[in-house]
Amino acid sequence: MALDDATAQFLGQMAESGTKPIHEMTPAEARALGGMLRDMYGPGPDVGSVRDDVAPSPHGDIPVRIFTPRGTPRGVIVYYHGGGWVIGSIDETDTLARTMVDATGAAVALVDYRLAPEHRYPAAAQDAWAALQWVDGRTERIAGSPVPLIVAGDSAGGNLAAIVAQRAQREGGPTISLQVLVYPVTDADVDNTSYRDPANQLMLTRESMIWFWDHYAPDTASRADPDASPLQADDLSGQPPAVVLTAEHDVLRDEGEAYAEKLRAAGVPVVHRRFAGQMHGFFTFVNVLPGAAAGLAYVTEQIDKHLSGAAAPLGR
């Protein structure tokens, strides 16, 4: 299926603006592009409260922004933003977080983990884990009572969500109720079918993912570590139920779907949807691309089923 009209039009506008491909940018230039996109999203809906805090860690304080709904939170979602571990911030994810809080009735904690190349692997994974532990110790304070803890993220953030879910199992907690993985990075193989497909070379290309990996984990041997490539984990049994979203025209499509299948093969309840006509990044383009609303509606539906304790909240 071809790209949807809104996405094709957006990419045409980006091309007319003369924006360089990410792999031709410096990290500073790429981060400036993220700031431009943030302005396009506009403000999100009003929520009950927004508070900036810090999660202490052995590597320094980690900024965390906590959003709560107007009513009693149904759960707490720890959300990791995307950006190839090099770009992205909680400010750029603010509109998405507000929209997610408004739609799900859950609180959202955005994590501003350290970025490469200033802080290379495993810095992002370390911060993701430290922030999860910190939020877990404050769920009752955030929600007013014990509520389910959910991890979620898009792209590199989906990578971090999968990694902390694996680590929580290895280390006996925190207890994660659900993991939501939006077109996650799960492997460092840049030669699979979706990476090589010319139709997938859009906002995120094979060359830009190589650029991200080279900044984050220049030691190529380290990329096989499950804390970098969660698909490389030997055993995924006992992982929390998963909601996995992939995009049809995305270099990361195959590895995201491979991770969903590996979870299923290990007996983990999984729902997966490939969004036809969408490119990598569509989920975060709130107020810009219709696909973002469709993606968030899907995630909201699955979180609602899970938090409502439906008889079969997740399935194949």
C-alpha cells in the first residue's frame, strides 16, 4: 500500500524546505529539527497536573515530567521518547503525553534519559532503568493508591521499554503490568528486508539508523547485548503482556514484528498491528498526521482493555 495522502504531503513539504537527511546532520542539527517538529504539534490538552522532578541515579539526576489526569489515575505509564538515543526530549514529547493522559485516564511519566554521542551505550538503558525504579517507588504517591505500572515508548524509546521489561524480570521487579512498544528498535541488523526496501527510506532511512547506532554504540560488538538489542535475549518467557505497533513503510518494521513473534513463541500475550500506509514516526505526529490519532486510539483501546481487567484483554 502507498503512503497515505497526509504523510506524502508532509514529506513533500519537508523536501521543499531543503531539510537535510538526518545522516548528513550533526547531532546538534538533528536536535534542532526535533525542536521544529515540536512547534508543529502545538499544545496538548489540559490535564490535572504537570510536575517536573528528578530521579536520582549513580550517573546523575534524571529529569522526569509527571502528568496526571483530572480524575483518579487508572495506572502509571513510564514513557521513553524516541530519537535514536541521540535526539528527542521530554519537551518534544509533552503534547503526546498530555494527549495520552487525556485519552487513557492514566498518569504518564516522561523520562529525559542521557543522549549520545555525549553519553554512549549503555547510558540510555541505565537511565531508563533507574527512572523506572524511581517511578515504581512513587506510584501510590502519583495515583493515590496502588495501580498497574506500564512501560511504553516509541522507536529508541520502545527499545528502552523492552529492555527495562526484560531487566525487571531478571531482577525480580518492578512488576510491570503491560509493555507498549511503538515501532521499537529491537536489533542492530540493518540488512533485513524492511531496511533494504526503497519504499521505506523516508524520514528514517537505513543510513540514518546506521548514523544513530554509530553515535550510540560505536563498539559494534556491544550491539548484540540484549540491553542494546532486546531481540537477542535468549528467553522471553515470563515477560509482561505486550502491545506492539509497527508501520508499513519503516526500516524498523521487520525487527519490531520479529520481537512480537518471539514474545508470542515464549508464551507472552501479544497484540500487534501493522499500520498500513504509515511511515516511521507517525505515532508522535500529534495534531499533524491522522495516523497519529489512529495509533493513539489503538493504544488507548488496548490499555483500557488491560486496565479494565477484561476477560481476554490481550490475545493473538
